Amino acid sequence: MGAARNVTGSRYLLETDSARILVDCGLYQEREFRYRNWEPFLVPPRTLDAVLLTHAHLDHCGLLPKLAHEGFGGKIYGTAATAEITRIMLLDSARLQQEDAEFKRKRHKREGRKGRYPETPLYTVDDATATNPLFSPVKYGEAVHIAGGLEATFYDAGHVFGSAMIKVTVNQNGEKRTILFSGDVGRQDKPIIKDPTLFNEADYVLIESTYGDRLHESSEDISKRLAEIINSTQSAGGNIVIPSFALERAQEVMWYLNELLLADRIPHLMVFVDSPMAMSITEIFKHHPELFDRDMSILVRQHNSPFNFPGLTMSHTTDESKAINHIAGTAIIIAGSGMCTGGRIKHHLVANISRKESTILFVGYQAAGTLGRHIVEGSKTVRILGQNYPVRARIAQIHGFSAHADRNELFSWISGLKRAPRHVFITHGEARAAQSFGEFLHEKTDWEILIPEYGAEVSLE
């Protein structure tokens, strides 16, 4: 029901003789697929027993308020950190949708036209708040009975804070089958969080393929490239503007900046985190130190936490956000959203994208059709907040920041299986990336592989 030959909108329906569940319920963010957000769910929400949530990114959780508004009243299972972060993400999403709907309504009225999508929000703050009582936190490694012989066990995915891979066990007609949902597969040796869990066996595997057609830079390359961009931009007298996802990416950028500052590899500039959501999520990180990896735990014990280094300023209010663009000299500005589809980043782009001294630094995936994608693909002019702006700033991108495994890392993860699964389904990747990874996996194994299309139904035997 989503993320089939595209990257966003993750949603899988699993039906047995006695249960019906969703794994994830994500928002479509690519322009060409956004209309699906407005369509009725393919099954009545009230008929679902539960939702299993892999993590708190909107492309995995962003339609939960719509699901609840239309009749779902079951439990939403996810880790405690995921539940806490999801509440923040959904509330922010609802606010942005209400603000964007009102902004578009006024603009379209002024221009005497109608937009492609309804001039009402997809869901409201009240809808987002109504999902809160549905969350049921689970611990890694503990099996949860869902309904009718169906159990789910959550394992650390190493993708973002609290993220999970979910193994679903189905007992039906005297037989047992296991279905492994990879969620978004993390990377080995990423800052702050632990590595992805490996599995010995599963009957069926659904594996993401966001970067199934490429390889990432190493962590050493990230530090070197980040230092070069900051130093050269400071010499030019511009700002470094970093569109960033509030979950994991903002915290990871802070981790690398802290590392570079401790080593005196970059000047001690003012660093602004201009994202209320990123600030709230960072507080959740602090409340769950049990999820930190060894290196992060050592930094915290040594009072060198990346969430509290000299020069770091959290911009809470709108006035504080606006004031950033009046500061003389160079500043590093981390703001949401990561694909430039909304939030405070748009105002910082307006102030910097036409300045040749400044750098717009992308540290995350840019989905097709998003403003961020247009910028990184070299558009000479971009439309921001209803106005056109020439792109004169330096445009830079560091792929190694990705929280998604690349082709080799995906293969390393799935090749941990000691016996061949009955079938592998490749999802959550643009058609080209999914196809490329499918061909790569076919060359390496003799497994049955399918790249499903949107709405495809498969009978598991």
C-alpha cells in the first residue's frame, strides 16, 4: 500500500485468517504521489487490529492521524523512543499542514486559481493529538501478541533513534511462518546509535532499497568534506545553511560539528539549530541513554556531549529564527525540513540561496519532486514561498550522512540469513534503485525476488 517503486508512503497490509494489521502508515512526500495521501485507505481502518511502527519518520508514520480519524482504534506498537518522537512529528506535521493549507488558500484566492490538492489540511492538530492514546510502547527483543496467533518482535534497526526491524510470526492451521520487515536499514558504526540487528533466518523478507544502486562515503570523508565546506564558506563570508531532518540527522550533524570543534579543525562559529521539533527530539535522546552506542556514552560521561557544545544555540521562537539572518559574519544554520518542503528552512533559503558567498549543504536524501531535489539537481531558479529566486549560492551534498544502508551494506545485512528465505520483496526505493539492487541480489544469490508495484497482493504459503 506504499513505498512500492518509490521511497515514501511506507505501508504494508498483512492479513491472516484471524488478523489484519498494518506495518507502518506513512505519508507520501514525492510530488507525483501526494494525491494518494487524500485517497481512501484500501481497507477500512476500523477493520485493522493493530499498526506496527518501525520508526518515527513521516514517510513511515505520517498518515496515522488520518487512519485514526477514519475509524482505527487499535494499538500502535513501537519502541518507547519511537512513540515519543512520533507524537512530536505528527503534531508538527499537522501544524504545518494547517498553516500551508491556509497560506495556499489565500494565495490561490489572490491569484484567482485553484490548486491541485484540497485547500484544507490532510489532518489537524486535534487529529494528531487523538492518536496519542493509541501508542503501546514495546521493548527490543520482547515478543508481543497481536491477535489470532500473530506475534511481533522488534529489533534495533540502527537507522534512527528508537527505530526497529520487525519480525512477525504467524501461527495458522498448525503451521508457522516468519515475515521480516527491515524498515529502514541503518549503517554500521554510525554516531550515537547502535548497529543494525542481524538475523539468522526468516521465511519472507521485505527489504528497503533507498540507496540500493550506490555506495556511501566513509565517515572519514564526512568529517573532511564538512570541514572543507565550513572553512571555505567562512573565508567567503557566507553562511552554511543545512536543511536537516529533525530526527537523527540534526543530532548527527551536531555530533560531527562537535568532533571537528574538539579537534580544532573548524573555526568556532555560531551554530543555530532552528527547528523546534529537532530541539524537542534532542531532549528525547537525552532521556534514553540506554540507546546510545559506546562512543556516544563516553562523550556524555566526559561532558563533551554533542548536544551542548560552546557556540550551539537553540532558536525556540520565530523572532529568534528571524534574527539569525541579521547576524554579521558566518553562521551555521541547521533547520527543517530536510527536503525543504516546509518549515523554517524556506526562510533561510530565501535569505541565502541567491548569495554566492553562502553554501546550501544537503545531508539527506531528496525525494523526486521536492524543492531540495530541484536544488541539488542544478535548477537555476527555484520557487520558494510563492516567489522565484535565482540560485547563486554554492550547492553541496554529503551522501555519507545517510541513515540508510547503501547497496553493499544492504547486502551485508540480508546475507546474514543462514538459509534462503522463501521470497524477498524489494521495496522503499525509486524504481531504478530497487531494480538495480534486485539485479545485484540476483547475481549474488539464487533467491526468489520480487519488486512489487503499488497495490500488489501476494499470497504467502
